[in-house]
Amino acid sequence: MSAGATLRTQTFLAFDFGTQRTGVATGNSLLRQASPLTTIRAEGDARFAPIAKLIAEWQPDALVVGIPVHPDGAPHDNTRRAQRFARQLQGRFGLPVHPVDERYSTTEAAAGGARDLDAASAAVILDQYLRSLP
């Protein structure tokens, strides 16, 4: 980085994908802290209209998607569904999409007393991603 250059704060939207509900959280690289935002209650392609509204409102630099796996790291049916969702987000919105291992995100959100478990799980996923940034 050259002298006088500044680091630009990046904004993120994160998703805890589910077949019926998808939790959403927001955060940025400056505070490195995520906040639960909402839960989208829609299935299939119907979920993309509310996601488009959130992207227009928050103008994120990138998206983060939780990828569920078994405790031993082995993939399962929802692993493939979440990976497909991540590819669809990237294709539809042209933003970078960062996958994050979401093991235990719901457990952590529940332990924190979350009122909206899906959105809180998305915040846990985003917090994990933000901690991984250099």
C-alpha cells in the first residue's frame, strides 16, 4: 500500500441459508462486528426479490454464505443446497461470495438468547468471517 493510501471499509451481508427461511445479517470490516438484520421467509427463487431489496439498501461489497457440514466436516444435502444458493447469489448480483463453515452457528445463536434465530445465526457466520480477515 502506498503512503497516504487508506483502507476502505467493506460492508457485508451474510446469509444463513434454509429451504424455508434464510437469516440475514450485516456488518463491516471497520467494526468487525455483525448484527442480525432479518429473516426471509420464502422458498426457491421467491427469496431473491427480498434479497435484491436488501442488496439495494445496504450496498454490500461482498456476500457471505454459511455452508453447513456434519460435525466431522462431511457434506450433506444442505451443504449442496447452500453451495448452490451461494452460486446463485454470485450469478444474480455479481458480488463476491465468501463461503463460511457454519457448524454450530445456530447453537451459538441460541445460547446467546436470540429472538430471531435465523438472523442471529447469520450474524454468527458473519462474525466468523470478519475474524478471519487480515
